[in-house]
Amino acid sequence: MHGMPLSPSRHGISLRPYQEECLASIPERGAFLIQMATGLGKTVTFSRIPRRGRMLILAHRDELVHQPGKYFDVPVGVEMGPLSSHEEDVVCASVPSMVRRLHRFPPESFDVIITDEAHHAAASTCLKIYDHFRPRLHLVFTAAPN
């Protein structure tokens, strides 16, 4: 199976071989769980996933909502508390805020959905978000898949 082509370096950060291997192994469409140990660079890895449209990054902690923005070379919006996105290419959202704001986003709003920290992915709030959207690709990243 051929993986997706790697995206160019962002902000001068070079990927490590295992990050490049991870990206190259991601199929064009579908839903997949990706395990990477803590500290191996999940955020920089998912920032390089090629997009054909917008990307939604779901997180459960404030710092994880704000962290990805520094790794993208496109506008990044935030959906959390008083912050709202405005059609940016990448939207980082807290799960509680996004589940309350689904009415603002048509089901086809995002080409790629990333869920950071998979152990939260089965929560009813996450499932409501997943049921709403129709992405081409949904990736759930985690250090602990159990």
C-alpha cells in the first residue's frame, strides 16, 4: 500500500526517520489509531499530514489545544472557551467546546480529523463529534492505546 507523500519541512524542523515512516504508512482515507510513545513528537508528526482541505485537531487539555499551532505554516484557529475559529486551514479545539459548537460546522468542514490522546476517544462527547463530521481521514494519536 502506498502512503501519502510527505509534506515539506515546516519551520525548519526535520522529521526523524520514525516520524517519516509513520507518515508514509498512513493510507489516503479511513480511520486509524497511531501509537507513538510520549516524547517522540506526535504533534510535529501530525502537523505534516498532507491535507486536501481543512484539519481539525481535537484535544482534552488546554495546553494540547494551543500546542499544535506553532508547527503549521498556515492559519490556525482555536475553538475553546471564548476563542472561536474563523475558517482557518487548521482548527485546534477542546472537545467540550467543539461538541457545543457543532452547529457552526457542516459535516464536510474537515478533510482530516486528528484526535490527540486516544484514551479519551471513546467518550460520548468525542463520539458525538465523530458522528457529526465526514472527514476523508481520521487519525487518533496516543502513547497508550490500552
